[in-house]
Amino acid sequence: MFQILGFFVVLGMVFGGFMLAGGHFDVILRALPFELMMIGGAAIGAFLIGNSTKTVLKTLGDLGKIAAGPKWKTQDYRDLLSLLFLLTKTMKTKGVIALEAHIENPGESSIFTRYPRILKDHFATDFICDTLRMMTMNLEDPHQVEDAMEKQLEKHHHEVMGPQHAMQSMADALPALGIVAAVLGIIKTMGAITEPPEYLGMMIGSALVGTFLGVFLSYGFVGPIAVRLKNVYEEEHSFYVIIQNVLVAHLHGNAAQISVEIGRGSVPSKAQPSFLELEEALNNIPSEAA
């Protein structure tokens, strides 16, 4: 919502201020289609050259996150803590044999299937299962497990951030592409140097629209979009950090409820359940699931 509002605020304040200051839109409107073709087309071409097909498609798919925000909501964090509570409690009370059926085939697990949104996220499911599988193979050193999980998180986060890096690179390139368009306009102007001053002034103004457009698009739109994507990705990343915190706390010998309480501390503040809310969610788990 605020992103859409911001879009109109940028347009309204820049062009509204220009109009109130006595500026005329004739030159801008006449040059805009051609300048936009040169600058926008070059930016899109450079974007396609510099990124893999996977990154290009993911960038297009993730643009909806600018307004929608992170995919994980408050209920998802409660569900994640409840899922980890069930898994760590099963491992502590019934042993690794009872846990193997859940981590070897999570799609048919009575625990995982209680939380379909988490099960649908392949990285979250694999991250949990692979870590628990290492524990069942007697890798019980908390520091080794934490290091292994940290490497997986870094790899995943680096791959997820691809669209954000691509958008930031585009934002950095747009001012220079605006200068390219402006230089072409000056070249065109120099070719008509014998024309009257009024005509030359209009041509120079058209050339400067290129510089304006490159800087305006970079700092007014594409750069903020890249920042917004970065913030969304960072918040989504905290979902996986919670998994690490809970499972490492479990390896340190903490009870299941203490482990998930440690994980609750990593939940983003706006989605963080209170101690009582988490306790209620754990108490509401059916006895057959627990």
C-alpha cells in the first residue's frame, strides 16, 4: 500500500514542483518517448545480458513482493515453532527411530502435513530434515551442526538475493545510460548548429531530458525497488534462522519448549508471538500429534 502511495508521491512532488516553478512540459513530453526508449531499452538489455535466465524470471516473479511483502506471516511463525516443538519433542522422548519416518518422507508425515505452507517450502523442509538426519547419524556436536547449517543458510541467501542485486545494478547503471542519451542529443544538436537559437534551445532541452530521466528512474524508482526487495528477502531469511536456533538449542540439551522459546526470540518483531501466545499454540496441538 505505502509502496503504491510512494510511487505517486515521487511523481507528484517532482513534476508538481516543476510545474509550480513555471516549467513547461512541452519539451519533456516531446522527448520522453525517444529518451525512454533509449534509456529504458538499454537498461533492460543490460539486465538481460548480465543475468541468468533463472535470475531474470525470478526477478519478474518477485516484483509482487514489493507491495505484498514477505511471504511468511504471523501464523507461519507460530506454525514453524510448533512444528519444531513436535520434532524435537519426538526426538527427545521417543528417540531417533521414531523421528526417521517423519524426516525420510515428510510429505506423508503426520507432523509435517499439519503445516502445509511450511511443507510446501522445499528449502525449509529440506533444511529441517537434513539437519535432523545428521543428528540421527550421531553428529551431536552443536558447533559442527551450527557451522553446517550456517553454510547452507549463506548459500541459500546468496541465491535468493540474485534479483535484488540485479535491480541494484540496473539502478546504478541508469544515470550513466541517461548521460549516453544526453550525449546523443547533443550530437544531434551540433548537427543543426546553424538553426535559430530558439530551435537549438529546444534541442538542448530535449537532450537534457535524457540525463534527468536516467537519474530520476534510478533514485526515484529502481533503487527503492531494490532496497524494498532486500528488506523483504532479509525478513524471509529470518524464518530459516529460527530453524537453526531451535535445532542448535535442542543439541545443547534444552527441553523442546525451551528450544522453541529461544527460536521465538529471532522472529521479526511485527510477527513475533508473545510467550503466552506460543504457549497456547503448543497446548492446542492434539495429543495424538504430540
